[in-house]
Amino acid sequence: MRAYSADLYRYAHWLCRDRHLAEDLVQEAFARAWSAWADLRDLAQAKAWLFAILRNERARMFARKQVATLAGELDESQLPPAPSFEPGLEMAQIVAMLPETYREPLLLQVLGGFSCAEIAAMLATSEGAVMTRLTRARQALRQQYTEAGKRKAAR
Amino acid sequence: MNCLEFHRLKLADPRRLSAEAQTHLEGCPDCFAFAQDVDRSERKLEQALITPVPDGLADRMLLGRRGSSRRVWRVWALAASVVLATALTVVYLGSAPPDQYARLAIEHLVNEPEALTTLRDADAEAFRTIVQNFGGTVKALPGRVRYIRLCPLEDGTTGWHIVFETPEGLATLLLVPGKQPDATQVASAEGWSALARPTPRGYYAVVTASSAATARIDRMVQERIDWKA
């Protein structure tokens, strides 16, 4: 649990864009993992198993409409008071704007370290489809980042 | 393997190149430069994604006690919110704040900062069509259309959120059908200045970073869009 809590938290944070919700989600995922520990047949698959549980818990959260309820608790300190053009923040903002179909496999690969085949199994799709999404996600990131750099240079 | 195939594989998974792709990389200077560029982007991406993890997260997960205390706090916060909302409703019953639509525009902009940070060239024709459906005619664009999105607003209504690139900088225009302020409203909050003006089918709101710029953009909107058409 200690080994994976940081990666899971970051993944949850990028899915929810809310640190409190992310922490709740990780808590729920670990609670469910404890109760289903006997189902894990291969310890080498523990990380992928935990990520899959977290994805499922998020879906449950949406189904229970907890996300809509918690939206009112958005921590305003997390919102930039004005558009930020700091290099790190800019890339983060571009990632946040990616469509979820692109963002999710990207997060699983960069934060989780999973291969395209592993991500395909987690998202219940084909490896080719995951490769296409990842290619497009990185193309979009690179294009947006380059354009942002040009805008900065022009100011 | 050709260069196109290599690019696709490198972008799909920069860290796991097949032996065939690795061989191509070693023999192709263009793809070698491309791979280096992708690796640089990947490092920036990793830096951006590595968000700080709350102190003691793993310990709290193990002890399983963090959630309960915060949930109690949430219940109290919810109860306090209900009391406050009820009190405000009683105070303002029948008399909405005189600047509510202008403030709503600022609130929406603050909640969607990405509308100003992820600019794309939006379709000017789409803007003309939106205005037409709103009962107006665009005589000239107020600026370069950089963002168009139909958004749920914070008061439960829906409106078009448009961002223009103008000589004044980026200007936000909200077109909201259905509700109308009695008169022009202005508001300033969170470093933003807004002006909401009634139109025959609803209202529009202009938001910029200064009251002077907002007034100039509003004047431009009035000159370039005929709302009575």
C-alpha cells in the first residue's frame, strides 16, 4: 500500500482535479482492496489491480452523484486567480484540457508506468486503440505547448 | 519500418521501443532528433503530472481514520451552508442583487480558467450563427474568436461562453438566453470586471481584467452586433 499510494493519489487527482476528492477516492479504493485481497492471485499484478479498483470506485462515485455534491466544496485556492503562463502550470493546464479518452491512458502510462497492452486490458479496449489515443494525446500536448511558447514569445 | 511508423510508436510509448524501432532510430538522423524532442516533452509532462502528495497519506490509508474526521467536518459545513443559504434567501427574498448577472459572469470565468489558457481558433461562423439564434446580427466581429463553448452556468442556466482576442487583450463574452436584467449591471471581483446588458432574448455579459477595457469591449459589441435585428 505504501509503495502505490502516491501513484494512486496522483492518478486520482488528475482524474478528479480535486485533492480532497482524490484522497477520498484512494481511501475507498484501498478499503475495497483490503476486503477483496483474496481475489488478487498474482502479487506482480497488484499495482494494475489497485488502479483498476480506483477507476471502478470513481465510476461508483459518479453513479452515486457524489461528484456533483462535492463540486460545491471546490477548493478555490487551487484555481489560478488569473491565467497562468508559468511553464509547469501551462503543461498541467494543457493536460487538464485533454479529452478524457486521451487523458486517461496517458495518466496510466506516465503515472502508472503501464504498457499499451496493460492499459488496453484496464480500459477494456484494443492495444491498437490505446496506441492511437496515446499518439493523439501527445501530438495534442506538443502542439498546444508549442503554440503557448509562441504566444509567450510574441508578448 | 518507415519514419511514419516510428513516429507513431514513439508517441504511443516513448519508453518502450521495440527492437525494430530501436534499429530504425539508430540509422535515421531525423527520427533520432524527433525522439530526442519527444523525450524532452515527456520530461516536461512528467514534471507537470507529479503533483505533491499530502503528508502522511499512506499512514492515514493504513489507519483508515482520515475519512471519518473530514466527513464529520463536511456534515457541519453542509449544515452551516444550508443555514446561511436560508438566511440569505430570507434577506433577499423578492429583491435579487442589482449586479447578480455581472457577478455570475465573473464567477463562471473564475470557475473555468482554462477558457483563457487553452486558446484555439474557434469558428467565426459558429459565433455568427449563435448570435443569429440569439436574435442578433453580427456586422463585424469584436475580435478573433478563440473559444466557444455552451456552458452550464452557476445559477443553473446555460449560456454560450465565448473568448475573443482583441486589441484590449482577451475578452470573455457570455450570451445567456431566457433571463434579463432590468438594466445594465456592472461588477468587479477577483480581479475581473464585468458588465451585463439586457438583449431582446436574454442578456450578454462582457468580462475583462479592467473596468475600462470592459467598457470599451462592451461599446465594441454594441457597435458591431445589432441585437434588435
